[in-house]
Amino acid sequence: MSSQPRPKQIAVLVRRQQAEALRVAAGLTLAGNGVDVYLLQRLRLEDPQVQEQLETLDLADISPISVLAEGESPPVNEDSVIDLPAFSQRIVAYDAVISL
């Protein structure tokens, strides 16, 4: 009797290698994992590779969440934001955290 493994809950933290981090996040969904994407820096939207990966995440119904530093105001064009204290409480619940 084989039982299917429980899907992993994975957080992908987007920092310096933005296009690569977004690509990894999209790829992790293919294995049935639950993936949340956290933006620790503003995305370089002028980068076509970042744009391409954002479109892929959109197809997977994943909306990146911006993490706001203390005193930082939310970006005008972003719907999903979280402050640093809430992020630090949330991050410990994941099975894995990938930071790129």
C-alpha cells in the first residue's frame, strides 16, 4: 500500500536573483507543492525575464506578496502586502524556505 506524500508548503523569498527566484517558484508548483512568493525587494519590472516569470506565476494563480520594512509604504500597484512582524511569524510554518 503506497500513500502519496503530503505536499510541501514552500516559501520562496525573492531578493537579488529575481527572475530565477520566480522561475523556481513556478517550477515548484509542478510537483503539487503549495508555494508562496515573498518579495523582499521591489521587482525590476523593466527586466523582460522578470515579466515572463510573473506571467507564469499568474497562470499558476500565485500572487507575490510584498514584505514591507518598518516605516515603508506599500507600493501603489501591488495588492498583496505584509509587514515584517507578520512575515516573521508566518515564515516559520513552512516546510522549506528558498531565498534567491
